[in-house]
Amino acid sequence: MKIATFNINGIKARINALPEWLQEAKPDVVLLQEIKTVDEGFPSELFEDMGYIVEVHGQKSFNGVAILSKYPLEDVTRGLPGDEADEQARWIEATVMGDTPIRVCGLYLPNGNPVELDSGGKPVAGGKFAYKLGWMERLYTRAQALLAEEIPVLMTGDYNIIPQAEDAANPAQWEGDAAYRPESLTIWRRILNLGFTEAFRARVQGPDHYSFWDYQAGAWNKNNGIRIDHFLLSPQCADLLTDCQIDSEVRGKEKPSDHVPVWVELAA
């Protein structure tokens, strides 16, 4: 089973590029982020005609996540538990009913910038950085609950986290950014240390592997990228992992997203 994550940065802008990639890459399941539309505005029929079941958790103009699956989906839920007042569409999960059922969670983790700190160096309450860290704490709690079920689970999407220096072409450029601050990385590591496998690094080592290049300053042509789109696998899911790769060439095509797809192959 081939499962991909792809921050498309707007379904309207990627209305041609996304189907083209789907036809070339042939993923069985895709977790999309930043669809930037309400549920009714998502062109579900386009993807249904390609053989996909479509589940959407949208939001007007911002955020929004979706699942495309060639396998039946069960127990679809929307919204990350832990804060009923949070209206941002950043989380969707479902069970993909293949030969081995896989619980898939698609996420769009908050960017967190600008980083606003008080005089004591603590995140300002109500600020974007505080929201990012609070969301990550909720993710930690959900991750614990998923692991307790002892089933194959993966959490994937745009984490807006640069795990370590080799995941940025120019690490110094990201010093102080919410994606690379110690507060963010501390929670990321706590989640990993629950027992998750970071799929890409389980298969590929070394620098120069990125999933995002800014539209500004010729980042793509200079290969000034960062790796912020990740797969975290439960032990039962990690046992099924056969490959994980980044489709970086998609960034060089017509009207690209600033992100590219990342995918895993599972023996499921």
C-alpha cells in the first residue's frame, strides 16, 4: 500500500497539478493539507472519477485537510481532540481497510510564527507560537491514545517542524523560527520517544533531502529547502514499512505547491 502526504497550498491553484501527480505516482491513499476551501468547495467528483473515496475537513480560505483513498474508509473523524473551541481545520483520521487495516491521521500543524515571547521568554498567551505548542501537546495526548490501541497507526502531514540541522539547507536561516525553536523540537522529540518511527529517516540518511522550498528568493533553483513533511509510524505500522521517499521533482513542474509529496510503501 502506497500512502502519501501532500500540502497542496490551495486546491484551486493545484487543480491540474494534483491530478497529474496522482496519475503518475498512483498512490493508494493521499493525505492532503492546506486545501483552503470549505467541504462543499472541494472538487470531490474529480477524484472520485479517478477511483478515490474522498473525505474532507475544510475551512474557508485557510487550512483544511482531506483524505483520498482507493480503499474503503471507516471511522472517519475530524478535528484534533482536546480543545472544543479550536475551529481550525487541521486534523482528519480514518481507518484504511486494506488487507491490514491502517489508522491514518492527516495533520497540518500550526506554523507558529511570529514567535511572540514575554519578558520572561515564555510564549505569549493567545499568540501563534503558544497556539502551535498547545496544539502539539494535544497531538502528544492523541498519539498516546493511538499507541495504546496497539494497531498499525501513522500520523502524517505538514508538521512545520525541522527535526535537525541536516533537514535544512541553511540551518542558520531558521534560527528563531517556530519550526526550529527548542520549545517546538522538545515536544516533537517527546512524541517520537513515545515509540514512533520517523519513516523517512528510517530509510534515508544524510543531508539534502527536503520537502519544502519557499517561493521567494529562488529557493528551488538554489535547493535552499527544508524537510517539514513527515510520517510517524507506530511500532505495528513500522513493521510494515518497506520504503519512504520524497517526490522532489514535483516542485519543478508547472504551478507547483511550495511543498512536494512524501510517501511510504507498506506491506499491507
